[in-house]
Amino acid sequence: LHATAHGLLAHLSLLFIPAGVGVLLHLQRLGQEATAIGVALVLSTWIGMATTAWTAHWLMQRQGPHP
Amino acid sequence: MSPAPLPSTGLWAYLATTPLMGLTLTLLVYSATQALQTRGRGHPLLNPVALSILLIGSWLGLSGTPYPVYFEGAQFIHFLLGPATVALAVPLVEQWHRLRRLWRPLGVALLAGTASGTLSAVLIAHALGASPETLASLAPKSVTTPIAMGIAETLGGLPSLTAVLVVCTGIVGASTGPLLLRRLGINDPAICGFALGTAAHGIGTARAFQVNPEMGAFAGLAMGLSALLSAMSLPWAIGPLLRWLT
């Protein structure tokens, strides 16, 4: 079970390609709002990721080392 | 591993008429982009998902192959997403000892990350003049596709636009995330994985598994929890904000 699960998950990237290609073909839907969407999407992804990491990091440091 | 050699024209002509075309094309392009990423020492722009999607998309466009014809073969790969979702539980169980004492910091981080990511997306897009439908479609972009589409529909967005934005978010998060986290001085694989899964769902999780199974385990956990949290809270938390903004 360990080998199968880890083997499959190591190539998880591959499994997103077919659906991703389908979605790419709809990119022109973004139209004139492409800039607003692009800026919001990139910045908010970074903000969300940084906030998650900082919060977890800060709380784990406060929690201190475990016996 | 070196990039796979291109098939000869005769073989290709045969493959193009069978469902095997989509399958072969996807596997060839994936192994080539994977090799490229290894050779480029994990450079953010060499993300295999992003590169493969671009290459296959261009190929379909140039050769005039309709997407359903491609998907006939590629569906065998797509189908594996189901078993892979179940398989996510295995590394998580193996991290149980760490998880048990980290659930409180991670829970708070999930709330903070989901809230800040969603709010900043809506507010930045609004400030740049995006339409109400676009804002509603953008709000659930960090959630895994099927659930994000459902949330977008509830908020009055366009589910198909959401599907595009979810994939783009995943690619942005997966390709730039590890570098961003390193710059922030975060080295704990559990935290890096959790942040990748919260902000960039499955594609971020796939990236985390490329780094190591521990990072992947926490990314998979975050992906599931953020989907659950967003599905329960976005309709009533973001719905009023959208009505107020527009």
C-alpha cells in the first residue's frame, strides 16, 4: 500500500494535465479583465500562502519545543 | 532521464487515429518536462504541469485536434485522480505523530490563509475594475476545482471561468511557492506543505510531493481542509461583501 500510494502521489502532477489542457482552451474568456484577474490572482495566492506559513510558523514557535 | 525521442511520422499517423494519441502525447510531454525541471534544478518557470499544459494546448491548436479527441486517450490519466485522492491519506497517516501536536497552529493558519487569500483576491480585482461575476468567480480560486465551481455558482459567478482561475492559481502557487517560502525563511516541510495546499490546492500538493512525502502529506491535508472550510463559509462570508462592493 505504501509503495502504490507513494508511487501514484509522486506523479500527481501528471494527473492534472488532461483537465488543465481543457481549461487552457477557455483562457480567452478572461477577455478585457485579464489584467485585473491576473494581478489579483498572483498577489492573492502569494498573500494567502505567506499568511498561512507565517501564522503556522509563529504559533509553532510560541508552542515551543515538544518534550 | 533524457527527453523521450519524438515518434516517427508513420507511427504518429497511426497513433493520431486512435485514442492512444492523447495518452501517448501526455506521457511523452510530461516525461520531457519532468526531465527539463530536473536539469533546470527546479526553476519556477519549468513547472511540469504548466509547461505540459502549454505544449499540449499549442499542439492541439496547431494540429486542429479537438479537445474531446485528445481527452479520449488522456482520460485514462485523468481517471487516476480519484484513486490518488484516496492515496493522499496514506502519507498523512504516516505523519500522524506530528499532526497530532500541530493541529492547533495549522487550524489557525488555515483560517488566516484562506481568509486573507480570498479577501485579497476579491478586493484587488475590485480595485482594478473587475465585474461582479468575475469577483464571484475569483473568490474560490484556491479551492480544488469541483468544489470551487460549486461555490462560484452559489456566489453568482461563472463556474467555467472559476475552473480556469483555479488551474492558473495552482500553477502560480506551485511554481513560485517554494521560492516564496524559502525567501520568507520557512524551512519546516510541514508548514511549507500546508501553505502550498491551502493556497494552491492539488497542483500545489503535487509540487509538494515532488519535494518530499512529508511536505506532500501536509499539503494534501490543507487542500482538503481548505475546500471544506471554503464550501462552508464563503457563501455567507463573501456573498454579503460582493453585494456590498457592487
